[in-house]
Amino acid sequence: MPKLRNRVKDIRIKKNLNQSALAKRAGTAQQTISDIETGRRVPSVITALLLAQALGESVETLFFWEE
């Protein structure tokens, strides 16, 4: 069964952002960012879009299926 994976942490670090700064840009909580990065939470479509916008990336770049 495929599993949803993400590159949020890698891209956030490349852009020199900490979780709090990304959360502020995306209008969400730092804990939400932490939970998404560690795979404890699957973001809603709205949160995924806000993260993509905040990082200047596409949703497809941030999130992907892993077999």
C-alpha cells in the first residue's frame, strides 16, 4: 500500500526557515509543521496548498507517494 511522504523539512531547511517561521508564513501552528514533517499528520488540502505557497514550491514537489 502506498504511503504519503513529504519533503517539507528538506525544502524548509534549504530555504533557511525554522518550523516557527514556516508556520507563520503558512498561517498554521509550529506543531502542525512538526507533525507533518515527521509523518504523524497528513495535511488537509488547504494546509498543503498553504505550505506550498509559503515555500514557493508545488504541492507535487512537497508531497509524493512511496510504494
